[in-house]
Amino acid sequence: MPSRQFRSFTRDSEYRDAKYIVIATEGSETEPRYFEDLALSERCRNPRVHIEVIYRERGSETSSAPNHVLRQLMEYEEVHGLVEGDELWIVIDRDQWELSMLTEVARLVRQKGYLLADSNPCFELWLLLHHRSLDYYTKLELTELKENRKEKFRSRRRRLDLELMNICGSYDRSNLKTYDYIPHIDVAIANAKNADSSKNDRWLNYIGSRVYRLAQSIIESSAYNPSN
């Protein structure tokens, strides 16, 4: 097995020999909360695996754009370096971004050796898959979920937010109750894989979520825990 090479970077002693899974997300609250709580869950706690979420910078209208999120991931690698077996992931939504931007981001992700976990239309679709398969919905309902428009007359919440409220009793993007989702992660992975009919496409052009790929990597990487 080749020795690890560190580029002007010394890892914290607690994680020096660990595999790093680094995640940069478009969202500043929901996604970080989800992945940090997943890392803390009994199933994924493993001293040989360190999951680190890069918090998105705030302060500009474009700070959540996929190219900005990717730049944060690139800056992380420049500062900290990578070793064999580490993974850098970018988690983005398909909904509002131009195809030209997604094309460039996907190209750079592949060129840099990073990994892409996109959702169409957004991360809430991944959360929904913890409870329901897309086969549950009619074609009209799937169109509504993909368009994810705001409800006009009552709460003005988006369609997916309302669906999560109906299933879980509440949904707050700024205070995600991860216990509504993480215990059902195997269901989400199975539902997302089943909905991913074009797995070789660079990103999703249809409703679905490839966050399942990241979730699988975290679970599989954490499967062997010498403390058990």
C-alpha cells in the first residue's frame, strides 16, 4: 500500500490516519445539519473516517451558485491537500441554475477528481425519498414536485416543503429535524437509485437525487469500525 503524501498540511492528530470525506453544499443550513448529524449517527461513527462539511460563505447573491460552492472545495484542497482514498463532494441543486453553469461545474468536478451529488429540483427531494418512492406519485404530482413552486394563497411554501410537512408533521429548513430522515436512509438510497434511470449522465435532467451516492460512500466507508 503506497504511503500517504501530505502537501504542506498536517492533519489533526485525532484524524491523521483517517479517510476524509469533505462535503461542500449549496445550502447553508439544511444540508450541513443533515450530513453532520449523519456523521454523528451510531452507524457512521468511525475513527477511521472523518466527515467534514464546508460551510458556505454568505454575503452575496451568488454565494450559493454551484461554481462558487465548487470554488470553496478547490480552495479547501489547495490549503489542506488530499491523500489516496479521500473524497471531495459537491452537493448542489439543479433547480434554478443555467445549463451552461452546470456544464462547466460538471467538467471541473470530473477534471479535479471530485464527486457530484446533485438533486433535481433540490435537496428536499432527497429528504422526501426517505419516506416515499417517486412511484407513489402521479405524473401530474411529479411535475408539481419538480417545478417546486410556491403555494400562492396560504403559507407560500414551496411544493416539496409542503409535502415534507404533510409527511413528517413539520419542516423547517433552518432547523432540520434529522431524526425524521436519517433512520430511514436505506429507504432513501433504494428509492433514489430506483429513480435514477440514466446513471451515466453527468447530472440529473429529470426529477431525482444523486445524494444517494454520497450517502452510500459514507455508510460503506464507515462499515468497519475497530472499536466495535
